[in-house]
Amino acid sequence: MATLTELERARLRWRARRGLLENDLIFTRFLDVYEEKLTDDQIAALAIIFELGDNQLLDLLLGRVEPTGKLNNPAVLELLQQIKTLRLSF
């Protein structure tokens, strides 16, 4: 588990804010549940995911497209699965 400072937590939450409400809700819910449990690998995976545009991200989160390129790595795939599982449980 990574030890995030309050500033790092605030920055992570800020980066999670998205232009599309759907993405914003998904990431807010995810961070509400997992923020204190995130590992360094998961934080790095989030940084990769946050580089995507909103429409690309929503397509990925809804399973409309499969992860390719640098998104197709174990840490990102595991994180996406966690997000999808949480999204489906609500």
C-alpha cells in the first residue's frame, strides 16, 4: 500500500475529475472506496489511464474497447477490472 500525503491525495482526486459526468462519477466512487488502499503500481496505472481523453476513457471503462499499447499491461488491466467490478456493484 502506498502512503500518500494529503497533498498527493488531493492531486489524485483532482486528476480524477473528468469532463464527462459518467467518468467523474466512476472515479469518485472508485477513490471513495479504494483511495487509502492503493498501491504504488495502482497509482502509476491511474496516471496512465488519466492521460486518455474523456471519450476514450469512457469507452474503456464501459468495455466498448479493449486496452492496447501501454494500457495493455498487468497493473492497468487489474485496475480497470477493479473499477469495472465496483461500477457494476452499484
